[in-house]
Amino acid sequence: MIDKIRILASIVNNPVTRKGLQKISEFCEKCGKNRIENAIELALGYKEKACIYCSAAAKIIEPVLKKGAESFNVPFEKMRERFSDPYWRKGLASVIKGLAHFGVRKPFVPGAPFQVVWDITYACNLRCKHCYSSAGKIASEELNTEEALKAVEKLDRLGVTIIAFSGGEPLIRKDFFKIARYAADKGIYIAVATNGTLISDEVARKMKESGVGYLQISLDGLKETHDSFRGVPGTFDRTLNGIRNAVKYGFFVNVSMTVTKLNYHEVQAVVELCEKLGVDWFMHYNYIPTGRGGAELDISAEEREKLLEYLCLKNLNSKMSLLSTAPQFARVALKNESSFIPTHFYNLSTSVKELAEFIGGCGAGRFYFAIKANGDIQPCVFFPLKVGNVKFDDLEELWLKNKVFEELRGKDLIEGCGSCVYRYICGGCRARAFNYFGSYLKPDPGCLRSVQFAATK
């Protein structure tokens, strides 16, 4: 694997190669898609006609795809089947575009965010103690339907693979299904982060019809704890009903649990409940003190370490995958010699562990960004630092040249992490550093190694 990466780097990092790839990674006005995406569709036989420039790009891309499949011992036809879904093709186009603009580097930066988390409204039917957006009522200046549809067009033009609608509670917004369908029809994968209380049988069906494929449903403890955490009695039962409907309708279901001092003792019980419910993933959400959530709710670095140890071991005998948004999870997995290395929202097999240093660690400003209800753009939803606005800014320019994004991509710049051997697979949570210290280049206080480093200074 290391030799293959070196060969790829020697080819791609050549200035002539980069210039050529950049030329074919431009948006084609005539075909209405990124030229690389068009070329991939032509090369794989999912499209028959395109303009002469996209057709020429396909002749360049086709042998590259075949060589790539051969390098990883994957039959070309099997690779073609994998890319039958349009969002897989968007993701591949983003990888190639990233190589064109950023080269082979640690960590890897795609040519467009793989995911954009969009707080489509701040209206909410709950009052959660830890809410990063302090949601409740509709905020002033939320994007209207026309503005939201135009935002989808801009994200599609940029090459975004996934839009994750969040809030507030996105299912409260009356035009949600229209916006979701519009994005899905452009080949964008649609995810929804929801509290689950509104997922009736009818709503689950409407989400399916609107192109939604993935549901992240929050469950922050057993009945008494969850109801207290969410601020409304009866929420636990309604959330479980929503999870059951989501499973019933065949969504990819991820149950997320934001772990704080209030529910740390119930993690194992919630994991076991999720196994009984038949969900696909359990996701430990790393607590970040922002919005309504204060630092007093945070668990200690030692408690986080024990939690990640538990999740790591539990993965060995669970039918579902257990993940964490804490970048330190990768370090813990390596320490335990696990059969996987956690990367951003994915447990990577150790058979390709060399890739972990390219795709692991915090993805803020690198694999994703966030959009607030008024269109403001931030590195992530937990990271209240405005870098632009989806209504007014050139998203291509923002992604390729924004100073904040570029600094977030440089793991060697992080205080305390710059000399750590785990910096490329971890690098700490940049939102936690920002919310604790006012600087995204400070250490993550939730990392045990950072705490130990600080103690020696």
C-alpha cells in the first residue's frame, strides 16, 4: 500500500499532471456538471453523450479508473457496480479534483466537502440541555424556499456528495421534503439529523419518497435521563417509536448519543438497547461546550479514554458498528491493536491502515463544513466562526483558498499535536479547542495526551 501511495504521489504531485487535472475538474456549463463527474459517468457507461470537452476528459479518466481498479485487485465491472449510485460518482470526482488542487498530502483534502451539515431551521419541539444552536423558535433571516433551492444548486455545482439536514428539528420545516427531493434529484446523498419524535409511519414514508437515505437519531440515555436531557416528558418513548419506524422503512439508521457527565453511566445500556432495535450504527458524539451547553457538562479526558476503550472492544462482538466523533478513537484503536482504525465517521480495516493518515482526524474545513439557517458558513456546526455565506460567496473560491480552512487542514500547526505521532489520524477536535481557548490551533483538552503534554510545560 505504501508503494502504491508513493507511486500515486510521484505522478499526481507533478506540476504538469496537476495542471491537466485542474483543467478537466472545472464545472461544465453546457453539461451542467463538473467535467470529471461527467467523464466518470461516460467512462463507466452511465452516460452516453456529453460535450466534446467532457468526452475528451472521459478518455483521460477511463484508463485511470481501470488502472486504479487493477492496483487494488478489484475487477473493473465490480467497481462499475459500486459507482452505480450517483453520490459515489460525486465522491470519486471530488477525490480526483482534490488531487488536482491539493495533490497527495497528509491529511488528504478533497476538491469539495464530502458532506455539508445544514441547519435548515432553528425551530424545534424540544429544549435540549446541550443544544449547540440553542434551538427553539424559528430564527430571523432563515433561508426561504427559493433561497434554499438556490443553495442546493450552489452545493451541487461545488461537488458536494452529502447534505445532512439538521437544526433545530429539520422535519418541522414545511418545505423540507421539497428541498430534500430537489437535492436528491441532483445525485446528492441525503441525510437527516433528527430527534426522532416526529418520525411517524407517514413521515418515514414521505422521507423515503423525498430521497432521504440516512437518519441520525439522538438518544441520550434511558427514559428518565433522556427526557430530562431533552427537556420534554415523554420524549424517550416517542424517540424509540421513531427509531423503530426508521428501521422498518429501511433507512440507514445511526443512533447518536452525546455523552456528558449526566449520562456517562448509561452508555453501555444505550448501546445494548440499540442492538435490540436493530440499528446500523451507534455514534458517540464528543461533547462540545457551545450554544446551551456549558463546560460543566463535559466529561474528563480520563473518562473519555475509558469510553473509547469500551467502544473499541465492543466493536469486536457487536452486529452494529460503534463509532465516535472524538478523533482520539483512532489512537485508542491502534493502542489496542484492533482490526480497524476509526477515521471520520468510518471504521477502516487495518489492511489499508496506511490510508488512515490521509483520511483520519477532525474533518472540519477539510471533509465538511456547516451552514447555519441564515446561510452563514462555519467549519462545523459546533464551531461558531463565520467564514462566509452560501447566498453571497463563491463556494469554489471559499473551499480552495479560505485561510481558516487551510489552517485547519495543517495538523503540524496544532499546539501540542504538531509533534505527536498520532497527529494525522487524530489531531484533536478543533471545535473543542476553539470553544475552550478561542483558538482552533490550541490542543483539545479532551485528549489524554494533550493533558499530559500540558502538565509537562
